[in-house]
Amino acid sequence: MKAVLTVLGSGTSMGVPTIGCTCAVCSSPDPHDRRTRPSVLVEYEGHTVLIDTTPDFRQQAIREGIRYLDAVLYTNAHADHILGLDDLRPLTFWRAGKIPLYGHAPVIQRLQHIFSYIFEGDYHYGGKAEVHLHEINGPLELFGACFLPVKVMHGPDEIHGYRFGSAAYVTDFSEIPEESLAQLAGLDVLFLDALRRRPHPTHSTLENSVRLVERLQPRRAFFTHISHDLGHEETNRSLPGHVRLAHDGLKLEFEI
């Protein structure tokens, strides 16, 4: 079945422009160089699945006209991927039932800790997000589509990307194990972390992600979690024709 993926955010954890920075990319007039924190939205058969709730989720949701969510998947529990959870509140006020949130055990534990006022049931100060946590440890079927967790290493931490149909979203990695690379074969659309050109202890570089694309041979590849070291147009000119930097608001069709 047909699906549409929307890039809600393509930036690194501090966003681009970065607060206080006057570098060429942070000062760029190109709207593609304005990057909110990393997240995507997947829509198919009338259903809407969000991957990660960034600190910029409110801004992203207003920009894209998001009015309803069926589910949220989490890749990891770092601040740039979870701190927008509270902004799910208005999306829960006019729906029947709670929004299900899915993640692996370390993510669920961190969400319970940081957002204890939501999950401990003793919040007396007005509306809170009506959500429910679900721990996952394998493939997840949502509304007729399979979301397959793909294990990657984010420095010393094991986190997860997801494959869904002919697309995969794999952010925040420094290494992808061989068994996970096998799960990323035969793709139409592949999203990969590509922070910058210089090495980083917990993120993939542009050069490393290009090598992965050459090995995995997706039909289309897009890089995300991009820092202010990479200008959109300049970097795209250096990439193979089927590989591009993602940008906020990018929409792609694929089979899920």
C-alpha cells in the first residue's frame, strides 16, 4: 500500500541555526539550512505514525498541519528525541482513547522517569497528555503495516531505527551491526544519520554514510541529524545523484 513520509526535522540535537552561532550555515538565507530536531511522520491508509517527539514537535506539527496521531515510535531516549512528548496534549484532548507510545525498555524507563507527572497519576494542575506506554522487543504491526526495529550502536548505547515496508529510518548511530545491515537490503528509501564530515564518537559522518549507501544500494537515500557543519546546497553538490541531505518539510511516497 502507498505511504507518505514527511521529514518533520532534519537537524542535530541543538538544531540549526544553533543558538549563539554566526557561522555560514547558521546565517544562511536558504530555508533548507533551517533544521529542527530529527523526526519523521509516516501516513498510510488514513493512519498517522510519528517517530520521536522532539523539543520542536509543536512547531513541526503546526507547520505540517498535524491534527491526529495514531501512534508514536521512539528510537532512543535522548533529549532531542523525547522532550516534545508533553506537546502531544492537544492531540489527545479530542480523541477516543490514549495515544500508544512504543519503545524498547530503556526508552520506556526514561520516559516514565522524565514524565513521571504523566504516568504516576497524581498530576492535579490541568490537562496532561493522554498516552500509554508499550514496551517492544521485536517487529510491531500497526494498522496493517510492519515496523521492524533495526538495532544500531549510538556510541556505547544500543538504540533502534525502524524499517517499514520499502523505507527505513535510521538515525543516531556510529555503527550498524552486520545483522542490522541485512535488514536494510532492498530499500526504496533509506534515511541515515550523517552529522558532519569530521569524526564523532556517537554519530555517523557524511563519508561513512555514503559508504553505507554504496553497500546497501537503496534507490534513494537521505541523510538526517545534520549539524551546522554541512550547508545544504554545497553538500548536495558533492553527493551521488540518488543521495541528498534531508530537509524539514520533505515529503516522499513509498510502498509500506
